[in-house]
Amino acid sequence: MKNMRQRLNLEHVMHTRESADKVFPLLCPVREYEWIPHWSCEILYTSSGYAELGFAFTTDFKDMFGRETWVVCIYEPNERIGFVRTGEKRTTRYTITLEEDEIGVALLWQQEMTSLDPAADELVAEHGPHLFGKQMVLVEKLLNHYLNHGTIYSGD
């Protein structure tokens, strides 16, 4: 069967000098308020108060994709976390894999984005490697600033 919609597979590796047990807990929508400026989400379900398998929340970044629902579909503490994110225009699978290295921990961010209708095909195609790479560089800067200083990055 022919593929009907646009799909992008993107990857980015970032590094921190901290260990996985310091980094992994920050990959949680609740904890992201601590290190991502202007982070906003609505928690729909969590039994522990933090990320866990089945944790559900929504975001609306007021962009072309609009309101989206996220569910944690992989939860392996200090090793890997995965999200399925869906809205009217796209569905996205994120997987973040942590691997200790000689410096600290490397985080492999993998994203598979699929448009859900013909109008969204172009939006997904435009969200290619260049834009994803810029976003990931910013996330790495924010994460490392928080790990090094314990505060939200406020600019240079």
C-alpha cells in the first residue's frame, strides 16, 4: 500500500556532564517547569505526580499544530522515555534514550512525525532537520544551564 501522508524521522544527540539519574527526572512535564522558560501544559493523568507509564497531558504552543495530547508510552528510569503526541494535524513519537559516556550522559532524541491530513503534509515537511536541530540545540542549552546552575536560563 502506498504511503498516503508525509512522515519525517529526525534524530539529535545532546550531551551533559551529569549522570543519567540527575538528567532523567527532568524529562518530565511536571519538572520541565523548572528548566524550560514559558513551559506550559495541562496534566490529565498521573498517579505519582510525575512522569510514569501512561502519564497524560496536553500542550498548546499557539503554533500551526495547535493543541496536542501526549502520553508516556515508554518509561525505563535513567535509560529511556517515550511519548506519543497527537493533535488534529499530526502525530509524533518521541523517544529519548540516555547512555552514560566518559563525560556524563548522551541523550539520543528520536522523533517520528506523521501528518494526519493533506493540509498538514506541508507543515510536517517544513518541520525538517534544520528546524528540529535548532530546537534541540536550544533544549540542550536550557538543560545544561539548569544542571550547572539550578536556575532557568534567562538569556546571554
